[in-house]
Amino acid sequence: MITEHLVDISRLQFATTALFHFLFVPLTLGMTWLLVIMEAVYLITGKQIWKDMTRFWGKLFGINFVLGVTTGITMEFQFGTNWAYYSHYVGDVFGAPLAIEGLMAFFLESTMVGLFFFGWDKMSRLQHFTTTLLMALGTSLSALWILVANGWMQNPVGAEFNYDTMRMEMVSFAEIFLNPDAQNKFVHTVSAGYVTGASFVLGISAWYLLKGRDVALAKRSFHVAAAFGFAAICSAIVLGDESGYSIGQAQQTKLATMEAMWETEPAPAGFNLIADINEAEQKNNWSLHIPYVMGVIGTRSIDTEILGIQDIKKLNADRIINGVTAVSALDLMRQNKLNGIKNPQALIDIFEEHKKDLGFGLLLKKYTDDMAKITPQMLSKAVDDSIPRVTPMFWSFRLMVGMGVLMLILYGLCLFFSLKGSFIHKPWLLKFAMIMIPAPWIAIEAGWFVAEYGRQPWTVYGILPTHLSVSNIDAGHVILSLAGFVLFYTILGIVEVFLMVKYVRLGPASLGTGRYDGEKTQVHLICPSDEQGV
């Protein structure tokens, strides 16, 4: 018997591994393209300092990449161990982009990573640059296919339920790939990764400049990170807005809970900047309300309503009642199949008429297996289950947006003073850049929480409830494996921090060229003017 405790523990395990894994992914996404930029300058100019920059930042990228791969492998195994029914139910759809990611993107990325590190003395400058470019493309393609799979979970297009096989089956790969939710999520996520890579390089370069060490390399790195980061944060904000619009089209529940919008307002709806949320009474005790903003952002119009939570619950109640008919018909069809009886066409017609709400009817399976025994209390609980908790959604979204605004200010200032050439004389700016190193990670983790928690109570939105997706295993085994993951990932986190700190402190001296601060043998090949490379 599947218990609520097992569901919660299984969700916690996947959330823990996913959020930890996603500490590494954004930095990988961003660093690859920064390496492409740096090596492109080396290819064009032939200046040694740009090669040294590519190799040095490449070391830090390599540490992060290896640990990212290690933490990502376990996630795919969990689909089979902890989420077996989910894998059976939607494997025909979900498995395709994951297989493409592994066969095409990951192998391309991993092969090029190896050539990047070991091919410096074995390839021409153009050949090695091509390797770095393909490595960056492989990384982005890997993210694309993962997000195509995740986007389908958010907006399940291009697939239909087959009552003969009792599972979802793909009907249009093109629809799945071109799913607006998937494409918006992809461009928003990779932009956030670019910001993460830029913040990492910017903050460490600022530290070198404050210390007065390796100034020539640090200044060039700061220039690149400031320009790249400003473009990336602008893209992340604009594309985040577009992602919000697609959410409003496909997941009205998520949009309403993000905004703590309990009641439907006249169009265009206002935006709650902050609010004191009272979930028990389903209202906001008070809020700082900005008129019209949410309506314009969420609908791209001034005359389209955004439904409030109360009205969404009424619609969900109707869909649950309609879905009960679909579930009852499906149960009869399954029983007939087991007994070797051909399903009458009338029964099939009833199911086809109501199957669009099958997932909502399945919400009641949490309380009873017999649709004839449904009570008003069960229906009320299922309706409440159809809405995620508002408070964590509301504040997580604002944490993400707040970090984004701070990063926009940071990169605007850094680009301005970088173009003026005076950033090196602004200690407050350099300290600001250092302090803001964690900001993109905070924003990204909050954003992923909003995306995934806001989809609840569904693993596949409107199709498959989470409580039906888990494997029928002992909760104690999941708790034990969760403890093992936490211990293992904690060790990996310590290793990551130790190695990163070690090589950041060593700086470009870790290359062993004799050209940089901290090396035992100094060969001063960097020109005093600082504007000339080796």
C-alpha cells in the first residue's frame, strides 16, 4: 500500500538530489561559453595571456564538471527505483528526450571535455578552439533535452493516454520538442547559467584585483565577465518574463499561487509585491499591491482576467467530478481486459468523452480505490490537494526576482566602469562583485523550487498525480538511501569547495608557467603596460 509518508520521503529524496545537482549545472553552462570567448581572443590575437586565461578558468570548470556528472547520474536511477509507476506510465514520452540527451549531447560534451584538457599540445589553435566550441554546444544541447523532458511534465502536449496499454504514448515528437514551456524554460535556464559563470569569474577576478595579484589576467577576465554577465542577466530577466507568460497559459494554478492571488480581480490584475499570507483563511492579511502589473505581464493584455485560487478550485472540483466518470470507466475496462472480455463501444465512448479530466479523477485515488465510495469530504480534500501551498511559492518567487534585480544592478555598474576602464579603482564595486558570487545560485535554486513545487500535486501536470507515481517500496529503504545520499553529497560538496578554494588561491600560478604571482620561479613576460599580452 502506498502511504503518504512514502510519497513525502520519495519526493524529499528526489528534491535533495536534484537541488544539489543543480549547484553544478549552471556553472558548467556558463563557464563553457566564457572559455569559448577567451579562446576565441587567443585564436585571433595569438597572445599567450588569453591562452593562460582559458586554461586557468578551464581548471575550475573541470572540477565543477566532474562533480556535476557524478551527482547527476543518481537522479536517472531514481526514476526506476523510487518512481517506477511514473516510468511505466510516461516512459514512452519521457524516455525519448533523456535517451537523446545521453546518446547525443552528453557523449559530445564529455568527449570534447577530454580533448579540451589533453589536446593543447596535440592540436592546432583552430582545432582546439573548435573543440571548446563543440564542448559548449554539447553542454547546451544536454540542457535542452533535459528541459524538453521537464517541459513536457509541466505542459504535456504531443501525447495521449492509451486505454489498451494503460499508459501515455507519444503522438507527436515535434509538439513535445517545440512545446512553448520547454523552449522558454530552456532559454531562461541557460541564461541563468551564463549569469552564474559570469558571476563566478567576475567575483574571483575582483578578489585578485583587490589583492593586487595577477592583475593583467584578472582585468581581462573582469572585462569579459562584465560584458557577458550583463547580456546574460538581461536575457534571463526578459526570458523569465516570457516563461511566466507561458506558465499563465498552461498552469494557471502555479501563477495564482506565485502571486498569492486568492480572488479573481478585474482585468488587468495587480501585482502583490509583498504580502502577509493567511493560508488558513485563504486570504492576505495585507499586501503591497501594485495595480495592473500582473495582468499585463501574465496575459500580455489589459482585458484578460487571471483566475484567483478560489475560482481555480471551483473549476478543479468540476474537473475532479468529471474525472471520476473517466476513472470508473477505466477501472471497468481494465477489469474486462483481465477477464478476457471485450470492452463494449459504449464504455469506450464514455471514457473518451471524459478522459481529458482523467488525471483530476485520479486525485481521489489518494483516499479510496472505489469511485463508488467517494464522500463529499474526500472531494473537498482532493480539491484542496489540487493547489500547492501558497507561502513557499510566493516568497521563493520573490527571492528569485530580488536576486535578479541585484545582479542587474551589479552587472550594469560593472559594465559601465569596465567600459570607462576605472573599475580597478573602485574597491566598493570589486567587493560588491565578490559578495554577489552566491546570488545566481540562490536565484536558480529558488526558481527550480517554484517550477517543481508549483507543479504539485502532479508529476505530469493534470495527467498523473504524484501520489500514484512512486514505487511500492518500504519507506525505511528510501530513508536509508536518502541518508546515504546526504552523506555522499556532503562529502562531494566538501571536495568541491576544497578544490575550488585551493586552485583559486593558487590562481594562474597553478599552470606552472612561471609567469604568475606565487610561483617559485618568476619569469616576467607580462608587459608593465598591462595592455599587452605575451
